[in-house]
Amino acid sequence: MLARGTRVTIIVGGLPKKEKDRKFFLKLLDRGAKIYYNKRVHVKLIIVNRRSHQEVLLMTANLTRTGLYRNHEAGILISSDRNFYNKAEKFIIEILKSPATRPLGRRRR
């Protein structure tokens, strides 16, 4: 579970192909993250909205276990620039409005 009052929104441009990556996505969903898919998205941008502050993570890594923990990647965490967060959030909202964007979630049984 994410910390109370924390919202995490992730948009991916590719669906996980490996079983370990699918499990990683499911773990994020189970912990309360909102994950969306849009095949036209290539940017790796995660916004985190906490009660006390907001953070933006912009990185080269794909959102896979290999991309996050094994490959040599780079990223920047911006946590004290409210203006940058607002621009990143606006960018995410525009992608979420796109008809090509679909939410990911567990299938109902």
C-alpha cells in the first residue's frame, strides 16, 4: 500500500511482456498506483502527489524490473519545484484525456 494520502500515476507506452514485469505491475496496482497504457507514449515520467509535497521522476529507464534494477539508466527526481510539477501534471492529464489511453488493472473474476 502506498502511504496514506499519496497518489501515484504512471503512464506506459508498452505492456509488460515478461512474467516478472507483469507481477511488478500488479504489485504497483495492488499498492494503489494508477497505471495507464498509451502506445504513443515514450516518455518515462512518474508523478507522485503526497499530502506534504509533490515529486516528478523523469528517467530513461523502462518501467520493468530490468529497466529499474539491472540496466544502466539515468533519471532525475524533482521534488521542490511546484511549477515543474504543475507542468508535468498538466502533460499527464492531456495524455489521460486521449482516446488512445486505457487504464490497466486486474481482471475481475
